[in-house]
Amino acid sequence: MIGHPEPEATEDVEPSKVKRRPSTRRRKAARDEHVVRGKLKVHDPFELIRWLALSQPDPRKALAELVQNSLDAGARSIRVTRVRDRGVPSLKILDDGEGVIPELDRPEALRHIATHIGHSRKRSLSPEERLRLMTQGQYGIGLLGFWSLGDALEMRSSVPGQRPHRLILYRNRPDFLIEPIRNRGLFEERWTEVVVVGLHREALSALIARRAADYLAVELRGQLLGRRVDLLIEDKMARGRAEKLVPVRPRRFLGERVAGVERLEVPDLPPIQVEIYFQDDDGGAGEPLAVYASGTLVAESFHELAALGLERRPWTDPRITGMIDFPGFTVAPGSRRGIVPDEAAGAFARALRAIEPALREALERLEQRRVEELDRKLVRDLQRAFRGFFRQQPSYTLLEVQADGDRGEGPKAGQGASGETFGAAEGLVIEPEPLPEPEGPELPAELPFPPEPLDSVELRPATVRLALGAARRVLAVPLDRHGRPPKGPVTCHWRLDGEAATLADLIDGEPRVTVRAGERAGAAVLRVVAHSFDGHEARAEAPVVVSDEAGRGRSDEGIPEPELVDHPGAPWRSRYLDGRWQVNSSHREYRAIRDKPALKVRYLAMLFAKEVVLRSTQDPRLEKPLEQLVEIAAYADRNLAGKAGRKG
């Protein structure tokens, strides 16, 4: 066996020379000799300061940090000036806040600023205090952002009873300078002025008055809305007609505010303030829903919150805009963009996930209402397109526009069987079974097909509404007791009682007559008596209303509100049935343009023109060629619109 030889046994070995295993304490001490413990140290402190300064590359954000310091100091008036001082382009931020560490002497206060980079007196504030004071700073590196603006920074500070002093910091240099300001007239005033000297060429264009004001209005929106402060941008370097004095006003969100989700409680943390607006669909891309911390922008959209799993709808829905503010965020220092995914951020994400169903439901309601309003606008556009048409072309017959009570218990004008208007959601009117075609009611299956004698006569329209001087054709429709054309020929005899209108194109025995309005508003009654060859008789009458308002673009000008009917598989595009103008919302042509308002109103206009021609001529042979005309025109419209969109 190969191994270590065992020691030989002996009886006279001295106890002191026997090898013993070391104790546990001695073994631990031996191990500790190889363990090194200590604290992290910065090899070159200024090199670390350099990296902190370069972590803020955006000159606009650097300006926002300087303005934020003025806000944190409780300033009521802040003036930002871009000026050429002694030939050197400079930026000045002057405020009337409490000052730089006001309880200290000016040299000591400014020295503290210069020697405590990375430490802020605001860091000890709790999230609740930050929310109450609307304080954002906590890292003590905001001043270093001037590296992206210019070559040097002067912080000038004055408090009552002390001589004003200034602190000078230099870009890419570790030294600083503190010296008194030679101006005795300012001893009793309180002010702070930060001056960035030697603005870089890249920063000059970003600090133009209008650009700087627009950026600050978004970046510090919550801060400016929550404080009484006047923030003014003055550009003394602007030339020509460029704006030279621009007040910063936080932009008000457009659209309708989503109710029910204004405030969310977070356990052991400040509440989340929610301000979400439903944007109108104007064809342009609106501002996304942004994330703020104590009123300062930290994420321009939820696409930047992928680490929290929130880069999804409804938070990224392009229809919504607004802001969500959570003071409990730990914001990344330097750039002040993005958030640290810590416990507070996790609590924020959980709170938002809890309200997602309610937000989706609210958005669906608002979308439905938007569609309804859009459809109402389309109806107004359609009525505007045909305004005055029937006055100028009296040979055409108006479509009947029912007023309240004209149909008894039936649905009102512009409503379907369920009472829904044209502006309802895209489901609109759902028919449990197909409705009869406009040629007339269908014959029940159990009845014999041969027609029966004359039983009644209907006047279409049931109410004749006319503008002054306008004309309208009226049709008498004889029916048997089952609502079908009766057996044998029928003659009609007309009479008009009243002076508000007269009969034109009157041919004795014909089922058609034209009613022409007079020059004064009034009322009359149109009566017809129908006689069949076998001696049966039926009577009907219709009120005639002549008004000076009838032809001024009102909906009763013969342009009814369309009733959208969901009739899948039916070939018809539109029809005039029981005094209602119905449009098949399930037809493939309507589905193709339902989200395109311009094409939609043109499509409705073509369908309306088809119904007017059919009603005026009373010739069913025209129905098929008119449908073909609509089909061809709708096809051309879609192609032309698609081509225009690709060019745009």
C-alpha cells in the first residue's frame, strides 16, 4: 500500500515532544492572516468629480437643474437671461429665494458648497417632506451640470447684513475661488445669481428663449403648477424678430381627464398623483403619458420603465397623455433620467397594475363617446353638404325626417329598434333577424300569394315639411289588408286644404303629386282618396308644415340622420324603410372606411344621393345601377385616399 509511513511506536518519548493538532482559535488566527478588510477610497477625487460632471450631457437639463435649485430655495421670482457679457456669451439665473445656506456667513456657506460635492443638505428629507416642500435635489451634484453649458460657473450670494460673495468653479479644474463682490449697495438685499460664463457653441442654440421656455415648461411642470413663482426667460442675444422675453407657463394637457384614478395610496410611502387625459384623435401624435418625481420629469414615457414591466398598454396607449407623479422614486443621479428599480419602484408598479382594469374600462367609455361625437359631426357635415339642395332642385323628393311622435311608439328619427343613435359604438343596431327590403313588407309564409282588395292607403312622407317656396313630391301607396299592393288598378284623387301650399303636377288618378309651399309660413292638410276597380275605397291625410326655418340647414330639410344597422352578409348598402334611412354597418365597404372620417362622409353622401334618386323617381329599376355606381365610386375613393396617405 502506497501512503505516508506511520510513526514508529516508542514508549520513552517525552510528552513535550509529542505533536498535537493546533486549537480552533489558533487555526482561525492563521486564516485571518490571509483576509484583508477595509473601506473603499477614491484614488483621485477630482477624477470622480469629472465623471459626475460628464454624466449630464444635456445643456437644457443642466439649466433645469439650476432653476430647480432656485425653486428648492423657495424663490418667487426667477429670471433666466442669455446675454453677451463683456463679449463672452453667458447665462444668468437670478432668484429671490432664501439664499445659499442662509444661516452661515457667505464665505463659509460658499466653501461648504465647493467642498461637499456629492452631499446635499436636502438628502435627509423624508419622502413626505419632499412631497410637501416639492424638493427634488438630494445628491449635491446639480451644479456640476454647468460643464455641459460653459467654461466656468459663478455663484453670487447675498443675504441681509452680510457682504455679498461669489464662488467660482472651473470646468475641468479642481480649484475654486471665493471672493467678495464689490458692490456695497446690495448689502441689505437677499438674492442668489448663478452665472455660467463662456457658453459652448452647442449650448447656445439649446438656450434660445422659446426653446428653453418650452423645455422648462415640460421638465418642471409639476413644480411650476404647485408653486407661486414667476419664471421668465430673457434672450438679449436674440436677433431680428426672434422672441426676446418669454414667460415659462406649464402646458395644460388637452383632452378629457379620466376620472376615478386621481390618487393612489402606497403603503408606507407617499401617494401617487395621477393626471391622465384622453386625447382627441386629430391625426397627430400627442405627448405620451410621462412620469414625474416631486414635480420633475424623470421618464418621458412608460416605454422607459421596462425594468418595472410597465411598458405596455394602457400606460403606453397613444390615446392618453398626462403625468403620474410619485415622490418616493430614487432618481438616477447626474442625468436625473430614469428611476432606480428598488422597493419603492416595485410598490409603484404594483399600485398601477391594480388600477389597470378600471383605466381600460374608462378608456373604452371615452372611446365610445368619441366615436359617437365623431359620427354626429359626420351627420352635420352631410347635412351641410346638401344644404339648400331641395330648394334649388325641387324636382327631387326629400327623404322623410321624423319628428318626435311622428311614428307613434316606434323609434325616433336617427334611432334603431333598440333606440340607439347613429353615434353609438361600432356594434350599433343588432337585428335579431333580417329586416324586409325597402320595396315593401314581406308576405307571411302562411298567406296565399294572390293579392286581396284595397284596404288602406299610405302617404309618403307621412308629414310634409317645406321651406318657403320649396316643393316636395308625395306618393300614395295603396295596400291590401296584409300590407301588399292590392288586386287590380287603383286611382287616386288629391285635395289640399289650407293656403300655406298648393298642388303642382296634379294628374287626376295618378298616385303622385307635388306640394309646393307658399311665401308665408303656415299649415295645411293633404288628403287622398283611393278607389279600386271593384268599388273599394281608402282615405289618408298628411299634415303640411311650411316654415321659414325648414330650409336653413336644419335636419328636417329632408336629410335624416342615418340609422346604422348591423346586418352581416346582406348585400344592401343602404335602404329607406318605414320612414328611416338605414345604412348597413357590416357591409365590407363601410367597414373599410369606418375609421376614416373624410371617406365616411363621402360614402354616406353617395348613399343619400342614391336614396333621393330612388325616392324621387319611384322606379325600382334604377336601384341596381345606382348600387353599382356607389360601388365603383367607393372603390376609387379608397384608392385615391391610400395614394394620398402614402405621399404624405
